[in-house]
Amino acid sequence: MARLTGIISKLNGSAGNLTFRQKSGKTIVSEKITQTTNAKTELQVKHRMKWANIIREYQVLQPYMKLAFGGTRNGRNDYNKFVSTNLSMAPVYLTKAEVNAGMCIVAPYEITQGNVKSIAISGKGKKAVTDISLGALNITSTTTVAEFSNAVVLNNKLYEYGDQITYFLVHQVVNEVTNIPMAEVDACCIVLNKSNEAKLLSLVDARGFSVQEGHLAALASNDFGNHGMVWIHSRKHNAKTVISTQYLVCENALLEQYQNEDAYLNAVESYGGVNDVYLTPSGKLKPSSTSSSTKPSKPSNPSGGSDGNTDNSGTTENPGNTGSEDGSGNLEPNV
């Protein structure tokens, strides 16, 4: 790239192998890239395969995700930040056909990010218990919002009236027609209000608003099946929504099946395999006559992490409209 002055300093467009553009009153000239080679190395293929399930899980959660990562800031929205954050998680390997069919494997992704202290969760499924103490409260069909709110505020110094507690239950289901695993979401929330005499369980899901060990917990008598769940704490502060950073807590038998070596190899083969033969001209694999196929090796970093090949800035186009940034999102306290 070079800066030009003189008689050709006002050029724009292309000429032969060169491209000209104007910037700050100067002409910038650069050589056009006329040929690219997709080496399809194992690291490149592995990195690309990370995206599909992350994007699908975001699409499932999207109606509830406004402001989940702080909204649009510095040109990056909640979708961009959700994807880039979860690229470091253990990958879920889907074949090309599974991606095209809309498969989604419920995985323990980070689904909110903020400065409010996270809700700690011990156990999984029907044994999941939060660190939100409820004192002597026992939630029944007659428990009011006011009684629940008072129990939370009086027994937890970080909670205030007007705060919101949100519960997500993400079900792993199988499409009856295609037999493809999909995901569905149940969500509910309650704003802590010391004057609200409405019955608590008429407004929220008892599966996420129960009591175990004196704490807010999952319903111990419920069979959750394959799923992920989470509780989220949010509040309004200086006219903005602030939120706790939370990860889905998953109990999903399908997850391991799509994170092991067989799933990786199947996914790689569905995309045409990999090519690590850098000495072959144009990066095209030319197997010898004694070998009919070349299998990729086991992923060197199955727990995730950056491959060093792609910028994880999360600038991919949002698959759907996440709404305006006016502070009225689903995770914002309705006060």
C-alpha cells in the first residue's frame, strides 16, 4: 500500500492489478488480491465448526436476549458479544446436514454478561440450588409476591426492592418429524415488590421458584429431562439495566455425544475433510495411491480456546432483530 501525490493523486477505482481510493485528501493505492487459497487446515475447520451451535442457541434465546450483554456498544451488539464470548467454550460439533436442518444442542454457554454479582448455583437439574437465601419462607400456592420479595431482600444484602429475578429453562427436545434435536425455552421473571399481594406461583414457574435448603431452587420433584437452566439478577441503575453474568447449568445426555472425537470426525468429513499438506501446490490434497482417505487427528484443544487463525471480534451479521436499545428489554426490571 502506498500514498500518491502529483498528477494521479485524484484517482478512484481500479486499474489493472491496482486499486485506488481517497482518504483524508490523499490517494491510497493497493494491490488487488486476485487469488485466495482455502487451506482447510484442521485448526481452520475446527474453528469454523464452533460457530454453528452457538448461533443456533442464540437464535433460540433471542427473544429474551436484549441487553443480555449490555446492548449495542462500540459497534458490537448482544449477538456479536454472545458469539465471540462463547467461541472459547468447549465446541459442539454438528455436521453440515445437521446445521442445515436447524439442530441445536443445549450447551452451557454464557448467556448474560454484566457487573452485578453472579447468582451461584450448586447442583444440576432437580438438585440445582441458588445462593439466594429465603430464610424460613416455604413457597406454596398461597405465597404472595410481597412475601417472596421480603424474604429475598431481608436475607440477601445485595438485593433491593425493584430488582428482578429471571428464570430460564431451556429444554432439549427432538422434532417428531425430522428426529432432529432442537431447543425450546420457558422463561419467567418477578420484580421484587413489598406491596404486591398477587400469588407468586400465578406469575412464575414453580420449576424454578421452589425452596431447597432454605434457598431459591429448582423443583425437587420435577423430571427436567435434558435441559439447561439459569437464574439471573438484574436491576435499573442510573436509568440503565445492569445484570449478573450467568452460564446455563446443563444436564444434557446429548451434549457429550456432540463433543467427542466421533462427532468431530463426522462433522469434518461432512465439510469435505481437512488438508494439512502445505507443500502441495494451491493447497490441494493429492493422496497417494496407497491411501484412499486421510482422516484428521484428534482435536488438539477440545476444551475450546482461540486457534490463532481468526479474529474473534464477533462481527458476524445478526440473524435477527434484537430490538432497540431503549432500556425496555426482557431482562430489565419492569418498574
